[in-house]
Amino acid sequence: MNIVFAISEVEELVKTGGLADVGKALPLALKSPEHTVSVFMPYYRAIAEQFLLSEACSSQTLFAESKVYHYAVRQLNWHGIDVYFIDYPEYFDREGLYNSSYEAYNDNGERFSFFCGAVLSAIQALGITPDIIHCHDWHTAMLPFLMRSDRSGYFSNTRSVFTIHNAAFQGVHRIEEIPYLRHHPAIFEQVHGGYINFLQSAIECADKITTVSPNYASELLTDLGSHGLHDRLMQRSNDLSGILNGCDYSQWDPMTDPYIPAHFNPDDVTGKAECKQALQRKSSLPAEPDVPVFGMVCRLTEQKGFGYLIPILDRLIRHKLQLVIIGTGDPRVCQDLGEFAEQHPQQFSFINGFSTEHAHLIEAGADFFLMPSQFEPCGLNQMYSLAYGTVPVVRAVGGLKDTVLDPEYAPDTATGFVFDQPSGEALLSCIRRALLAYYECPVAFRAMQQRGMHTRFTWQAAAEQYLALYQSIE
């Protein structure tokens, strides 16, 4: 098959979140002698500063009702895959990908609608004949609509797959603010009250819809889980499937990780104690080997469960434990965590920022990893944690429910601690169960760590499911 990915970020090239991990890992897992894979993404300033790339074809031109777009297509051979960049400086030569100083660019709807059209134009200019165009999240959600409008033309034999990575981000924009789409003869079928919902358009127009875990696919068929799109998704439920993301174990392996001071494996975890000591030292916490450390690395947003965690911090800190949180995001969350850290410097460390080294050290050195998310389409940190013998404490949502087993429901196969209710009380109760296991049942706790370290969620398994899906489309 000839498979084209359209995506807004790819890890190693440019990244703001987990979407980029998929943008790297899935194309690499799909690439084989039998299948050709190429990737299309914007030529952001961050890319231009890394690579001086030549043009892959002659300059291209697109037209809208009031605008002419002259753009270039640049090419990079990356891990044996051709990555093509849409170079239109007016839209992509900016400081951030989607926002500046935590404020979204007000022309994002126009920027990424143009990107979708430019991808289709560039594919034709390059002479690529894709069997599948696989689109990801709202940034590429207008591609299925544009492809459907071209069913009798160049893309008549091409099918579209659209993956929802997070239904909370839907790309809702006023059609008056999108010159690229306003001229399209069929666009007003997608407009409601003057607004267009990109995600909704992709749900209606894509040949197949996927999301990043089986449980999240089920949640998308509910009003709460879909953030209001459940009626549309119910109509397409036969075309919706959940395929669990994989984990890149070449980057997250305690036996080879270059960012940690000691290596360890499931049969010999002695190096984990050295990593714990290094984590406590780097986080300015007392080096107490017998006190459990809870770690958390994430964006500081309500989605990640801070509405549950912050109200219970006073009671949580009464227990014999240490807590390390690293991340950036909502200024209010940062302020609350910073103030609490100042009041409890012996037990709580908050780092307002991010470094790869510190993130790896938390995964390797902590005893538990907190993910009390409001919703979590898949989640990757719980997979990293399992690989490092760092027991996850998670809420039973999305991919967290698919990947972490609680001893109350799976006593012989448990790998972590899971709570259901969206409340601070439920989180506190779950953490107390984890503490009880750590202090009172060390043999069972060690067995839980070991099971987690033997657990694997591979991208190859995900790629096989995607290939089967691609091949099933008529």
C-alpha cells in the first residue's frame, strides 16, 4: 500500500505533545518493503532553524475567493521515510505551532485549512498516488471533506482514515475567518450558525475513524466522553475503532536509558534505588530510601486531574511520602503548586518547566506515577512507568483503563492502582491503597513492579491493526 500521513507535529522534528509521538512511531512501524509511507506537515520556523531543505517540486499556487497562496514543498529523508513540508511563511514561520504565550493564534482555522488543501495539491505535484491518507486531529480534519469533494478526480481511488487523539480539541472556527474554505461550493453543508467544527466534519466525511485506545472509542459514544459529538459518532459507530497506541521502548528502557544514573531490569532492580536517590537530590528532597516517591510529569491542565489533586494535597502530605511534579501550563495550577511546595519543602517538589533528563529520572526513580486524569484518550506515561517498575496510580478512563490492572479486580495480574470516581476523595483513597501495599505488602508490591516491567505495548502491534483497517476499506 501507499500510505500518506498528514499530521501537525512529529517527534524529533517538532513536538508539543503526545500527537508527535504517534507522528514518529506509527509511520516507522508501518514502513516495510511492502508498504510505502510518507508524511506531510507544516514547515514551521522550528523546522527551518534545524534543517536547510531543498524544494521537492516546483513552487505551487492555490486560490481562494480573496487570496492567492504561493507555497513551496520541501523534502527531508528521515529514518528512510520521505517527509514533505508545506512552506508558507505567512502561516508557519511563527514562534509557536498553534499559539504564542499560551494564546491560540486567531487564524488557526485558516492556517490549517490551507495546510489541508496544500497537502492534496502537493501530493498531485509530486506524482504520489496514495491508497490511504491518514489524517490526525483537528489540524488535518478538513482533508476528508476536501477529498470527498474530489471523488471523481485525482483521489477517486484514495481512502481517508481520521484519528481522534483528543476530542476535547475540535477546531471550531467562524467560516468568515477562513478565506481558504469560504470559496468551496460544498462548504456550507459543514457550517452551522456561522461556525465550522473541523472534528465534526472529519467524522462525517472520513471513510474510517479511529482513536487511540479501545476504551476511549467506547467513551466517544457518550455525551461526556465525546465533548458533545456523540450523536455524530453514533451515526458512524460501525466505522469507529479504537487501536491502542504503542510505546517507544528504544527511548524508554531502564536497561539502556542514557538520562539515568544507574540501569536496571525486571530481575535486578537495585539500580532503581540509585535513581531514586538522584531524583530526590535533583528535586531538593531529603534522600530517604524507605519513603515512597510519587512522581508526575504532564501538562498542567484540568484534564490531567489537578482539580482532584490540589484540594487533597493538605491531607495527602500528612502521609509518609514525597511528591515530585514537573510540567508547564495553566498559570493558576502553577501558582497553587508553587505555593504548596514552598510550604512543604521536605515532602513536595514542584518544577515549573520541563527537561527530558528530569522526566526520565522521575520515571526511573519514583516508586509511583500519578495520572488522575479527567480524561485520557490513551496516555503514554503509564506505559513508561510500567517499563521502569514505577507503579501507576490512574483514573479508569480512556487508555489508562486499557493498560493498568488494579489488584481489586485482577489480583494475580495487577500492575497498578485504579480509581473510578472523578473526585479528590476517590484519588486520596486510591493513593492510600497504594501506600498500604508499599509499606505492608512489600513482596506483593515487588511482584506488581515486575509484572509491569514485563508488560509491552508495541507500535508493531498497533501498525498491524492499522494495516488491517486500511485493507478493509472498500
